[in-house]
Amino acid sequence: MAVRITILGSGSGGNCAYVETDEARILIDAGFSARQIRARLASIGRTPENLTGILVTHEHGDHIQGLASLSETCRIPVYCNRPTLEAIEFKHETRLDSRLFITGACFELGDIWVETFTIPHDAQDPVGFMLRTTEGNIGFLTDLGHTTKLVLERVRNANVLVLESNHDVKMLQDCPHRPWNLKQRILSRHGHLSNEAAADATEQIMHSELRHLYLGHLSRQCNKPEMAMATVLQRLQQIGATHVTLEVTSQQVPSPTLTLQNSQPMLPLTVGT
């Protein structure tokens, strides 16, 4: 069976992705309300009741807004590390049906081999994921202030990569709606990647089998999709990476479902199939 990936939404107001294989149906983060996640899943003919699990990168609200409600209502196990779990349960005064992993460990989730690794961000114990499937490898790199050697090595074999491209530096510096301390946090080495930093990371990660690159977690106030696209596309052209399909994710609507079959992405997927 082909592997299907849908970015249900990504941006500073919420992040959630859906991955489906023969034996697993999982969310990576649940940063929208449970009602909104249900609606977005319905738009691709899926329901949360059939989810196998939810992987959580870290405890910030734009990644866990609907997590507790969705997990409890639909009895979906949550996969995260202990510091993240404790932060979530403390904030929401709830108990989650959790499956704990130690950052850096690997585990099986149905027919998906999940690799976890630490990323530099201002959360308790934030992680990135590499999902290894029979049809290809899918990397998730959001919410990180810079790309470490470890991060680059862990996603170097990705066939599909979701990469943060949060802000344009000048737009952030000039933004009248962001206080100075918040700007400093975003620009720090434990903040968020700029468009230029995303382009640098792309160049360092690039290999012949990386076929699809999603730019995610764009700021609503300090970035524009066309700016993120232009910055990374220019770098792809400079390094001759013409084999990569580049897409900017949206906060408002899901991206078209991507199908992986023998590591070859195919678009689109007809809703309900």
C-alpha cells in the first residue's frame, strides 16, 4: 500500500500533519482544536476515531491545542517524552493515555519505524521525527532555532521533509506588533528558522532522493508565502536541485495529499479513496 501524507495545517497559529500507511494512521502534533482537526480530516475522507496514535514534538499551544480533547474523546494514545508529557498534563490539568519514549530512541508504530531526535527550541524537551516506511522516509523539522549536525544527519535520508521557514528577518525586525524580547526569542538559537536559514538547511540536507519539501510554520505577521518560496527556490536552483518539488504549507487549509510509492511522490489523492 502507498503511504499518504497530508499537512492538515501549519503556521504560527496551529500545526498538524496526517500520515497513513497500511497499518498505521497517525497525527504529528494536534495544534488546532479537536473540532477543527476533525473537519480537516473529514476533508480527506478520514476520521479521528481511526487514528493509531498522535506524535507530539513539544508542548507549545500551536502544537497541542486539540490534543487532550482528541485523545480522551477518541481514545487515541499520545507518543511523547516524559518532560513534554508532564508539561502538557500540568498546563491542561489532565491525564493523557501516553506512550513514553526517551529522546533519541526509536520505536515501532504499526509498520512505521519512528526515529526521535533532539532539536534546539525553547521547550522542555522538543524533538524532531523521522518516519521510516516501506515506501519512503518522512522527516519533520519544525520549531528550531538552528540546525545542528545531529539534526542534519537525522533527516539527511528523507524523501519528504517538512521544514520550518518561520520568518523573514527584516519583516520580523520591523514588525510593530512584536515586542523586542519576543523578537529576540524568535531570532535566538532556540527560536525559529528564518527563510534564509531554511534555505541553508535545505542546501546542507540535499541529496538525490529528497523529492518533496514542505515549508512550514510560517509566521502570519512576519513572513509571506511568496517570500519563503522565493528564498528556498532560489537556493534549490543555485545548487541544481531541480528534482525537488517545493510547497509552502497553509494555516487555513490542508495541503493536497501526497502519495509515496517506491519513494516517488504522486499528486493528488482523490478525497475519500
